[in-house]
Amino acid sequence: MAGTGGARGGKASAANSGLAALVSGQSLLGTPGLVSAAKAITSSQFGGPISEIARAIALNNQRGRANETLANKYFSNLGQYGQQAANRISSIGSGLNQQLSANASNLDQTLQGIGNQGMQSLARYTPGISGNPGQAQLAQAMAQQRGYGAQSMTGFKDFGATQSANYGSLAAANLQSYMKGGQEALTQIAQGTNAANEPLTSKLASLAEQEGPAYVKNLMGLRQQEIANAFTQQGLNISGIKADQAGQMTAAQAAASRRADAAAARAARRDAAQQKNKTGPYALPKPASTSKTRAASRAAGGGGALTLNENINWLKDLNKVQGVITTWQQGGIKDNKGNVLIRHPTKQQMVPILQGGRYDQNAIDAAFELLTWGYITPGTALAMHQEGVRGGTFRGKPIRVSPPPAPAKPNVGGVGRTGGLGVGT
């Protein structure tokens, strides 16, 4: 019987030790299974929409390129036809000018031949007549006709040159219009593609910003669920867990703790988007939840330990207060638009704001002490215990309780030694 009782005691001790490690985050936060599960949940939430949007953008780009190719080919053909027309018009004008010049030469030669024949006929039919007036009149008439012919052919050539120039200018204007129309069509197609992609790219950027915080939320939610499941399976009460029950960590537990710290650092980097958008732990304090109200009532009148969910929520609020203090210390207190209101806030400036957010006073005191010394004082520990809070971790290890450091003593020369407080007072 004694052996059986010892075995049961050993199992209970192992269960308590394992549960303490579970609550402290040493055995779950960095496990590959939990990280893979959180990634799978996040992928199921964001993978599908992101892929669909990416496909829609690629399809719009493909259609835009196809339309640009068709428009470019169409206007290139028009340009070729316009150039061919301009070349044809230039050729027709040159041919017309050559034909008119030839006609003028032929007309002049014909009139000259007629005049010569007339002179010969007059000489043959009126022989021996000196100073024949008919010949003089004929010569005058033929000269006049040749002048009329030359004048008419000059007019024809001028008209031909003018028409050729007009049609050449028209062909050049049409060619330039085709080129300009092609450029405008290509510009409109590109603008249409960009306009179609603009809401898609905005949605894609929004989903990318939400994916990181969602992963952190899923990871922490799974961890809290594992903790709740462990309490249910073991049938243990959180009030029975104390800091000294965790015992000395083995080499494997120490490695798990280091992995947990590394995972927490990665989660903090992914949580940068929350800090930018003033959401999550970086948001300005919100009104206290029902669990805070119940915790405050226990602190006022005493009512035993908090329930499991209330205890977990209280410890979450403690982490939130630490996050808010750290954010204010690093970047100052800002409004909703990101404008810095207090660049280097002191503790006296931060506490009223935290109290205005209805955070528990014990959580505020514990957060400042943890960030300043790495542990809480016996007075704060007693106030938390009377409020019903049990357990808790800080930087992956159970919260330690220790007296506050003694005030710094002045040197012999009268120059005081400055303390190493991490929180302004």
C-alpha cells in the first residue's frame, strides 16, 4: 500500500510540474505542432482570399497586355496604309507635273509647226510679193497663240502642283492622326488596367497587414486552449500551483524555454502591425471586462480564488498593461491619429491613464514592478492573492516575489548613485 501511495504521489508531482511548465509557457509556445497548427489556421483564413486576388490581378494584366497588342497592331497597320497613301500621292503629283510639262512642250511644237506650214503656203501661193502682209499677220497670230498656250499650260502646272501639295499635306496629317490615336488608345488601356487593379491591390495589402496579427492571435489562442484542456484533464486547481513547484529545469526544459523566448520574439515582430494600427495590446485601454469587475469585487471583500477563465483573463490584462507601458516608454503616448502627446511619460503620468482605462490597480502595480525589477514585492503579491489571482509568468518563467531593492546610498563625496529603474517615476 505504501508503494502504491508513493507511486500516486510521484504521478501527482509530475503532473503538477508539467502543468506549471504548461502555464509558464515553457512547453507549448514554441512546439512545432502548435506553431504548425496556428500557421494552418491562418493560412485557411487568408490563403484563399490572397490567392484569388492575386489571380484576378494577373488576369487583368494579361487582358491589358492582349488589348495593347491588338491596339498597337491595328494602329501600326493604319500607319502603314497612311504612309503608302502619302507615297502614292507624291508619285501621282510628280507624274502629273511631268505630263503637264510634256503637254506644254508638245503644244508649243505643234503651234510652231502650224505656223511654219502657213508661212510656206503663203510663200508658195503668193510668189514675188515682197513684204507680204499676210505672212506678217500670220506670224503675229501664231506668236499670240503660242503665248496663250504657254500661259494655259503654266496655269495647269500650277494647279497640278497645288493639288499635289494639298493631297500630300492631307496624307501626312492623316498619318500623324493615326499615330496620335494609337498612343491615346494604348494609354487608355493601361489606365483601365490600373483602375481595375487598384481595389484589388488595396485589398491585398490590407490582408497582408492583417495576416501577421491573426497568426499571433491564433497561436496564443491555441496555447490558452491547451492550458484549459490540461487543467480539465488533470483535474487540478490553479490555486495549488506555486512558483516553487516547477522545480529545477532539466536540459530539455531549458532548451524548450529558449525556444519559447525565440518564438515570443518572433511573435513580437509580427505584432508590429498592431502597434501601427493601435490595435491589440497597443490600443488605448478599453473599459474593464466582467472578469475585471468580479476581480475588483473580490479584492474589496475577499472571495477566494478566481475561476479558471477569470484568472487567465486577469493575467492577460497584466500582459496588456506591460505592453502598453513598454509602448509608451519607447514611442511616447499618442492619440488615435498617431500624434505624440507625451514623448517621455513618467509613472505618475501613465498610472492615471491606465486607471482611466479601468485596468486593475494590482495589475498596474505588478506591471511596473516586473518591468522595473523583474519581480513583484510581497505587498503586491499579497494583494493579488487576496484578489484571487493565482500563478502567472514573466518572460517565460514563473513570477518571482522579492522585497524591493534598498535605496542607493550616497558616496563619500556626496554624489548620489543613480538606480537602474526601467520605469520613470
